[in-house]
Amino acid sequence: LAQASLALGRSPHPAAMGNCRGAPSAHAVDVVQPLPDRFDEATPMMDPTSVHHTAPRHAQTTDIMAHVKQVASALNPKNRGPQAADVQWLNFAVEEIWPFVVKSVEKLMKEDVQQQLQASVPGPFKGIRFSQFSLGTNPPKLGPVNVNRVGNSGGEKDRSGHPGVELGIGVDWDCNANISLHVTGANVGIRKLNLKGEVFIILCPLMDSLPIVGGLQITMVSPPKISWEFTGIAQVVDMPQIARALKDIIANRIAELLVLPNRIFIHWVWGREHEIDISAMQYPMPEALLRIGIVEARGLEGKDWNLLGKATSDPYAKVTMGDREYQTPVIQKCLEPKWNDDGYFDFLMYTAAQHLTVDLFDHDLWTFVDTTDDFLGELVTVSPDQAVVEKIRLCDMLTKPDAWWPIYCKKGKKYEQSGEVHIKIESYALRAKKSVLEKPFPPHHGKANADCLLSVQLRGLRGLPKKFAAGAVIECKVLDKQNNEKSKFVSIKSTYLEEVWDKNEIDADPTVQRLVEYLKYKGTSLEDIVQVSGLTHQQVQRIVERRPSFHSKFNQSIHLPVNNPKELKLRLKLIVDGDTKHAATIQAEDFVLEDKLFKNDELEFNEILQLKRAQDGIAGIVEGPFELDIRIQLHGLVHVNPGEPP
């Protein structure tokens, strides 16, 4: 499933934030011990088939710890929904489908991965290419399957505002692949390829009319575990550059597509956006912002020999949560590094069931690229009998926001403790209230400098001819008032949706619908529109909500941590597929956050923006003007102390 889904990948790519220092906070320090011999309710084992639960999206709450406790309870095997261990019927279905999946994916994978691999390896290996690429005939084995409600009780809604049913499906793929890489005149083979993880399939939204299930979401809480072995020259020299670069490319490709907050969302509810928030289904609102600091480490292993003394290392840490990654600076010749503020970064938490991945490496100054750096250890839990090795979930870490955690390194077939890492976590709930942003901002730590969260929801565009309505994108730059770029993202490509004319629902042809939308855009009251159009108040209200003439659909939400919001502005540009080369840009007037958002208590703009082609350039294939249906909102940060009541 994970391999097949690569063919559908797409995701926004926010740029990294700038630096800003602040004073660190002080907490009592816990020391986290290895897992006990016995697991019970007091020390629940983190189950690999666990399922994440989400809180209602529209309930803006500071009670993060209530969510953490809810998720921890859901992860306890005693509290989960029914589990189906025997899923032979499901595996039979996959076996029948698999030959078609393989054919559709192999060509795309070969071309995509090969291109990225050539860009990632050092100079001597730039000519690397696949001489053979086959994913084999072994389909992935699925199971067990855990079934849970989205919410705590029947009919309760998730953050998108709709109830659903969630299936957590274990995936274990032993691939009999036939993959050969041609490297510097020799062939390198890949064998024993294994991919293991858990895929969540969410049947949501559930509706009270046919077809009942309105859509299907596919996602993963954490990246899958990928392992393989090389044959040929790699068996002798181990070729760490190739091995790690290839693994990173595949893992990143899956993360961009499937790992929270990313997901595949397939639905059949076009035209019902007035009752179903489609963008929230595929691009959910975060639960919280976490300011995570890898403050220091101790007891690390020396990897670099020293003729005049003991072996030492040049350690740094890679921190990953969801699809965001941060790397600390390298500390030279040190087995007890202290990163302090430089070890902090801001991450968005979508569920407390997410994993936090922390890997420590020894930087090698004499290699072409850092992909050959020696591995020092990873943040995992290891049971005494070595039977359970798992990444740590946020619901466990947030109960110990200032603690030393053991790291482990696999030596042979056993995991051995190879040091400890000191991790601090500050939790911030998200509140769309002007009063929150009028208070002092939270203290900054290095690159963890967000003051609030900026959410941009792109719904649809009006004005493009049908020929060009699909394939357009919106480029959005976050600038300061001096036009310095802070971050940037490009939307997914638009899809074309025919105007709706449902006599049972609106009973107005598209021409009347456009007239109603235009009058509302010009500020005409609903009562006056009813009088002019001859429609009922309910019909006019539905047209205003649905905006059916906006037939270039995006339905995408982007969430960006930003600082100094009153100093920022958005620059939105429309890029039409096939537009004339060097044509004048199509963009809206700069959207100044202070002028547009701080006028209301909810810090929200929910209107239409007009985009025009600039006059000082070459004419394009379309001239406009165009209207963009957009929602922009700021969310302030409210600090939450673990254990305190909301």
C-alpha cells in the first residue's frame, strides 16, 4: 500500500524559519528508565498496532493533557476497539490486486528515485542508475486490523467536524525485489527488502444520506521501518553513501505523501463543501505546537580515534516528527555535548499518538557527504527480552517534559544502551483570539521562534476558462514589511468542477447562481438579493455558502509557524498551466496581516480576494480578473503546563 501510494504524492513545502534567541525555561529533570520486566496498567506497553484519536476540531482548547491522556488510554490494548487478527480475506484481495499495483508503480519509482539518488550522492557516484528494477511478486501481508471510532462515542466528530470509523492496519512487506544499481562500473544488488509499519484508513465523513460514507483517508502516524541488504561490491565496502541516501529518499517520499499531517484523501462529495469541510479532511488543523529541545547528551561512544588520548566524537542530533525534521549543530570532539538553545525547534502535533524520532550521529569531516556519518544511537524503548523495540510516542513524552532518555544502538542482533539525551518540551495550545496575541509572546529558543500559527485555506478560484481551470497553482510568499521572504509554499494543482445545478437543492440555473454570488461579493444584503433574484432566502443562503461558480478547486489548508505577525504580509500569485512565457504576473494586492486580521477578535479573514494581471508585462493566455475564495486566520500560542487543569 505504501509503495503504491507513492504514485499519488503531493504536499506543500513550507520554508524553514529564521533564528531568534530567548531565555530558556526551567523545569525539574526526570530520568527515564528502561522498560520494566512486567507491563500492566500503571506502565502500559506502547503497542505497534495502536490507533490515534483526535479531538473535535472546532473546540479550541488549552487542555492538551486531556488529549494526551485520552490517546494514552486508547493505546492501552484493554481499551481499544475490536481487533481482527485473522484477515485472510483482506490479504487475498491484496494478492489479486498486487500485480496491477506493481506494474503501475515500478516505472514511476525507477525514474523518480533514480533522479533524486543522483542528486544526493557525492561526485564519484553521480552516474548511478538502475540497471534492473522489479518489486517482485510478494504482496505485503496485512494485519492485525484495529477498528475504532473517531471520537469517544458513536456519532462524535473528529477535528474536521464529522464522525468516522478508523481502521489501523499493520503492514509487513517482505519484498522479493530484483533491483540492481550500476555504480562506477560495477553492479550493486538489493535483497531482503522489508517494509514494516501501520497504515490508518479512516472512513470519514459519515453522512445521514446516501452514500453514507463520503470519503476515505489513508495516513500513517510515523514513517515505516525500512531495511534491506546489499549484494555485490556493497557487501564488501558497505557503501554507506548509497545505502543511507537511498533509504532517506524512499522514507522522505513516503513521509511527503502519507505521514501526518500528509494523507491521501479520496472522496465523492464534490459540490457539498457547504456541509463538509473538504480541506480540513485532507489537511487537518494541528492539536498543538510543541517547542522541542535536544538540550544535551551524555555517555556517548567515541567513534574517532585519538593518538594522544581516548576516542571521541563530533556529535549532532536529527529530530523528526511527522514530516518536519531538524538537525542540531555539530559539537566538535565531545562525548557530552550541550546544544542548549541551538537544539530547539518548533513542531506541530496532530495527535499525541505521533512518534518523536531522535537519532544521534558522529560527523565525519573527511567524507564527501554527511550520509556516511557514524551512528551513535536512537531514541527507542527496548524491553528486557529485546522482543519489543519501539519509537516513543508523544503521549508518553509529554508527561515528562524535562527528562533524560536512554538511547540505544544495535550491535549485532542486540540493542545496547549507548548514552542518554536530555529533552525539554514546551506545549502550546492554539487559540484564534486577538486577546492571546496582545499578551507577551512565548520565549524563543534558537530556531524555535514561532509567536503564532498562520493558517491559509485555499478553497476555489473563479474566472479561469474551462480549458485552463485545471492545473493552476497559487504561490504564497510570507514577507516582512521590507519584502524579505520568511517562508513560501505552492499549492496543489487545481481541479475542475462543473457548476452545480441541482433542482432538488437550489433550483437555480448557473447564470442566476453567478448573479447571486456577484451581488453578495458587492455587499448586497441577503434580503435584497432575495428580492432581486426571486429565489427564497434558503436558496440564496445555500448559493452564498457553496459559491458554485468557483469551479477551479484547491480545497487545501496550510499551517505555518510564524513570528512577529504584525510585521508580516502575504503575496499571492496565480500561475496558470500553459501561460505565455515571461507573461506578466497575476497576483493580489499584498495582504497585510495587521490590517486584515487584527480588526476582529477571531483573527480571521473569510472573503474573496481579487487577482489581476500586472500591466507592465507581456500579455498571457488569460487576462482576468480572477477571484480567489480564501480563508486566513492566526492562532496564538497558550502555554500549557503538564498536569495542570485546563
